[in-house]
Amino acid sequence: MARQRKFYTWLCQHSLASFLLLTLSFVVFGKLSFDIVHLFSANAEYLLDNGWIGLVEGGLQQLLELILSACAAMAAYMLFKLCEQALLERLRHRHD
């Protein structure tokens, strides 16, 4: 827990680095989440149409890769929100 607070404090103190990390995480989130609903839908349709053969021929691997991609997108989004909060905190206390 203390390490996470140190990282947040560091982000609050280094606004340029926080902004760059915010921008990078936004781009990563956008890239990973773009069209993911369509891909999940297509994978589900493939698995339903082909059953066990579809699983064996790569449908299960693709589903697992899509789930991993969704988890990575969520991690990028959480990093984006953390950087956003750090920048807002710095702006709030700028005049103190």
C-alpha cells in the first residue's frame, strides 16, 4: 500500500511525466479496446457455429487472448484515471 502511495505522490509532484503517462495510457486503452465488442461477438458466433471443433481450431485461444486484451485495456484505463487524479490534485493545490 505504501508503494502505491509513493507512486501517486510521485505522479502529483511530476506533472509533465504524469501527463505523458496519461496520454500513453489513453492511447493504449483506445488501441486495446477498439472494436473489442465486435471481436467478442464474432468469436462467440464462431464457437457456437463450430462447437468443439471451433474450440480446438483456435477459438478458445482467441477467446483467451480477447479476455487478456480486455484486462490490459482495463489496466491502461485505471492508470489513465490515476494520472488524471494526480494532475487534478496538483491543480487543486497549486494556489495553496
